[in-house]
Amino acid sequence: MEHRLLGQTGLQVPVVGMGTWITFDVRGQAAIKNASAVVDAAFAAGANFFDSSPMYGRAEHVLGEVLHGRRDKALIATKVWAQTESEGRAQVERALAFFDQHIDLYQVHNLVLWQEHLTMLERLRDTGQVHAIGATHYHSSFFGELQRVMQTGRITAIQIPYNPLQREVERQILPLAADLGLGVVVMRPFAEGELMRRIPSKADILSLQPFGVTTWSQALLKWILSDPRCHVAIPATRNPGRMAENAAAGDPPWFGPEERALVARLVARY
């Protein structure tokens, strides 16, 4: 698995990681055992970037549990999502306990109370408990505010939605991230499942096989990661086999303009 630098964070990360929204918000021995199998598959495929949030229910707790004894193999990205400073501190304390007192990338989720939370995260970075700081938002109506945060110089990564259906970040966010040298984590690579409801035929994507693409999910992930401004895509899955399949899309060669245009046309057609 190729590794790229996640902007100025100093993190060397695989270009396909894993999200935990819904899929790791689970209870019971069988469900946690399955979550562990998904993480096993990620490690086996060379993927070690895991993204979570207190907004995702039990996902942080479950991820920490299945990483017990192997936390040092993982790069953990999580978030603070709180309306008050005290609530934010409580979230951070819980997350640090889950992940052996160290978070690789701590993000302000959806820019909630971002000025106050950034100050807290900067203190944690100064003590070595946080390596890098980022900010996220999923909705284009907040991209203006996200740009303002990016320009403060206080963060080194952003997390945004990007896929052939949601391309708003191409206008200003991705160019600014590139200019500032920020890492870009891509959420919603399948448009929350919308792009997987109508899947092109194997014949439609046959020309993508020289790029290591044999499935539609791989085509979508490689479409994202072939944009050099994007560093990590974080699809979520409960299926260990799908985790391995997704991770394979993080290997070169990368699409050129013609291949990316093909994927975009297939999305428009289906």
C-alpha cells in the first residue's frame, strides 16, 4: 500500500482508510467480534487509518476495544463535537482513554464551537497527546466558514465530502487546501450509499482494469484518490472482504483525466 504525506501533519497514511459511522456503533460479542475482523482485514491490506467521532454512538469505544494491544499499529482520527467547552473536555478525556492517551488527528466536528475547541486541542498538541489538528464539515453552506478556519494556520487537515455526485469542494476548498499544504480526508466517498444503489456493469468499467479496478466501489475510491489534493478516503463497512477490496483502490497507478471522466459519466448515466 502506497503512503502519502497527510499535508503538514507529518502523518504517513494509506490513501484508503476506514470510517466507523454506523458500522462500529454496535453492542454484543458477535458484533464486536465482527468489528475486530474488519480491523484485521484493514491491517492485512495495509490500511491503518481509522476515523471516528463521539457523534457516532459507541464507535469510538468499540474501535478502541478492538485495537487493544495493537493501538501502535493504527493512526486514529477522531473528533470533538460539543456545544460547550466542558462537554468538549469530557469527550476528549474519554477518547484519550479509549486510544492509549494519544490521538493522531483530532478534528473539530462540523466546526461546532471551533474557536474554543481549537484552543483546547492546541494545548493537547503541546503536551504530545495530539499529533495533528483538523476541522470537518459535510455541508457546502458551511464551506465559507471552513475556508476561514483553514486560513487561520491553526489546523493541518480538513475532512470534507467528495465524490462524483458531490463536487462542490472542487471550486474553492480543494484549491485552498493545496495552496496551504493541508491534508484532505474524504468522507462520504459513496455519497452515503447513493452511488452504490445502481452499479454499472463490469463491461462498463472493463477499461479500468489496468488501474487495478475490478469493482464499482474501487472505481469510485480511485476516482477520488487520483486527485492529488486528496490524501485519505474513509469508506465504512461491516464486511471484512469489502474492507480488503476498498483498500486495494489505494494502490497506484492512478486515473488520468479520461478515466475520471468515464467514472463521472457512468454516475450520470446510472
